[in-house]
Amino acid sequence: MVKVIYRDRQWTVKPGSTVRHIIEAAGLNPESVLAVRDGKLINDATVTRDGDTIKLVAVVSGGV
């Protein structure tokens, strides 16, 4: 299984899904989160593998 973490939520999904599919299935906007696996940024076309832990990080922007 693949463990997915987003803020204070955790859930598992079957391996073989793309990161984009996981993000969309969670009801999140793919353009508003980044995915990290093993401390490295991955893109939304990455296919998950059994044993992965994927952390979704909200993108925050702002400025003057």
C-alpha cells in the first residue's frame, strides 16, 4: 500500500496510481499542492509503488 499524508490527514491507496489521481481523488486541486517522496519533489505523473509514503504539501504564495 501507499501511505499519503496531507496536513493532519493520513490515508492509504493502492500502488500503481499516479500522484495526480491521488490528489484529485482527495478532492484537492493539483495546482495547489506539491508531492514529496523520500524527501524529493516528484511530479504528478509519477506512478506510486508499494511501500511509498507520499507527502502532499500545500503551495502558499503571496507578496507585495
